[in-house]
Amino acid sequence: MKTPPESARPGPPRCILHADMDAFYASVEQRDDPTLRGRPLAVGGDGPRGVVAAASYEARRFGVRSAMPSFEARRLCPDLVFLRGDLRKYARESRRIFAVFDEFSPSVEGLSLDEAFIDLTGSRRLLGAPADVGARLRDRVREETGLPVSVGIGPVKMVAKIASAEAKPDGLLEVEPGGVRKFLAPLPVRRIWGVGPVSERRLVELGFRTVDDLACADPRIVEQLLGRWGTELAGLARGEDLREVESRGAALSYSEENTFREDVADRALLGATILTHAESVARRLRNDGVRGRTVVLKWREARRRSAGPRGYPLRTRQITLFEATDDGAVIAREARRLLADSGPEEPVRLVGVGVSGLEDPGRAQLSLFADGLEKDADPGERAALNRALDELEARFGAGTVVRASQARADRAGLSLQIKRGEDPAGDR
């Protein structure tokens, strides 16, 4: 007799909670400034190339949404209040929120500063009914921060995440295992994980408009039309999601980028901005005690090549070093070399620097050819200087000390992503 797969063996029913703060950045600002309450508010870049990072529910009634260009948001809502935002403040609030999440389970998977999956499977006997746990979690977040959070509960991650979206704003929705198919059935097919605008159009053209259309389709036809990808989507449509809640693992790469307010062709400005990003990435590498062997330069062309948000092409170039590094000067030197040798030949709207191929310094492999390569003078002095810069940043905040040739690099909007190696709260 065949042994059933691990997922098919008997065991306690899974119980996943998804907690998602409501209009996080905007809610923080409205909490801290009573004059903003009840007014349409957007947080993000307010320049011609700015992007809305968060919109209050008052603004959403006008159609303002996150990731929307700022000029479009102002067109939809002329009375919109725009704030640049304070990422350090939001990061501090995020720490408080996640501390509450940790009270309810040791298994918390942070997706961004304002949302997380929490596995309650092993805590049901101790904590009680899932809906009661969700209610207590919401109360604790409000008690600790004064902010609203919506909670979705389900037997799998996708269902829990959709349930929290359906519960917004400031609500709770539990989908029990026996009600998954009924809950998912009427939803548009785009609500399935992995379905974007292009995929949705393709599915609709094939007759799959709702989740139920895909869930009920003949598996052989789905595979014939869509291959393995379609088979996986159909499984999700039936609520078959075996992904576990996982605490965040090790980073695979570090990067930083910015969008310029105006197109830039000046190589000196690009080089100065590259140095700024390289120093930031290097500091995060040192904070995490790792080094990187591959330096990546990326840019987005200023000339639109096609319609839609991806109309401005993104280009990348990379170089692999003989020895891994956590030195901003080395990262900047190689990224600038890429800029000079194979960089853009026309103006750009975005530039970024990244490092991958991460290594533990204690296990790093020395190059057999290092003696014949260009070497930085006094590596011990450079390491001491970097440590001093890190200590100043930690004590007085980012930007306390910069190199003379660094350029200010403003982002077009704020990111909700948690950056590994960074301490954006700066409240040590």
C-alpha cells in the first residue's frame, strides 16, 4: 500500500490568520494629527513622478489608490491632502505591531511593515476559538498603537489573505474549512494568487471569469489550455494551498534605488547618486554581517516604449568580484565602472545599485588571483572608517555623515517592504 503524502496525513486542521493594517501610513498620520481626520489624505511622493504609498478611506472614495501616480490622484480628488510621510515613524509603529503579533504565535511571517500571516494551528487549545483570537489581536493592536487592523482567518494562506481584504476596513472575517469553496466561488479570477492583469485577460478569454469557473473546470482541459500553471491555479481556486507560514529567511540580495523628479543624463549626478546607494547597501550588509560578490547597476529609461506601467524599460548590468565585499567605496567603484562601460546612452528616470551572491565573511573564499588585481589602499583603515560611520548612523540617524561626492536621492514614494539590514526606526 502506498504511503499517503505528508499533506494528506491526518493532523490538526490548519488555521492561518492574516492581519493587515488599514491604510497604514495614512492612519498613522490621522492618528497623530486630529486636523487630518475625516479628510482625504495621501502619503507618498507629491512630485510629478510621485506615487501614492497609502490613501485614507476618505480618499479612496474618490478612486485614489496606492501605487497610483500622484498627479492622477490629485486629478481625481482636488482637495486631497498630500504628505511626504516619515518612514522612521512608520517603522517604529511596525515594531510595536509585530510585537503584538508575536504574543499570539511563535510563527509570524511578515509580508511588509503593515501585514503578516500568523499560524494559529498549534495554539488553538491554548488561545481558544480562532475568531476570538482574531478579536483579541485586533483589540491589542488598537490598545498598543491606536490603529485599526483587519483580520482574515482561514485554513490556508490565500483564503486568510482574501478574507482580511473582504473584512476591510477595521473588521474580521473567518472562513471555516467547510466554507472555503462557497467563499471563493463568486470572486473574480484575478483574486487568485499569481493572477495579474495580463493573466486575467487570458483566463477570461478562455471562459474563466470567476474562481468557481476555474475550480469546476475539467482538470484535463485546464492543463491542455494552460499547462502546469493552470493546474496550480485550479488547485488554489479549490482552496488547495499547502504553503506554510514561514518566518523570514536570509536575504538573497540587497538593493536601493530612486526615481528622479526630472530625467537625468548628467553622468556626474548619476555617479554621485550611485555612491549614495552603494554606501546605504554596504551599511546594511555590514549590519547583517554578510558580504556580496556581485554588484548590479540598474536604470529605467526616460523614454516610454509602450503603454502601461511597464512602458519605461528597466535595464540591468552586473559584475562579479573576485572577493566579496561590504565596502561602499568598492561597490560604488564597480557600479560606476558599469555605468561608464555599458550604462545608458540616453536620459534615465531611475537608477539603483544592488549586491547579490552573499557570503558569510568567516567562510568567504579568497581569490587565487587577488595579488594581481587592483587593491584598495589600507583595507584595515577602510574597515575602521566604515565601523565609525556605522556607529554615527546608529547613534544620530541616517545621513549624519556623507561623503562629499554623494548626491541626495529622494524616492518617488515610500515603500512598505521591510528592508533587511536596515534600522529605519533609528531609535536604538
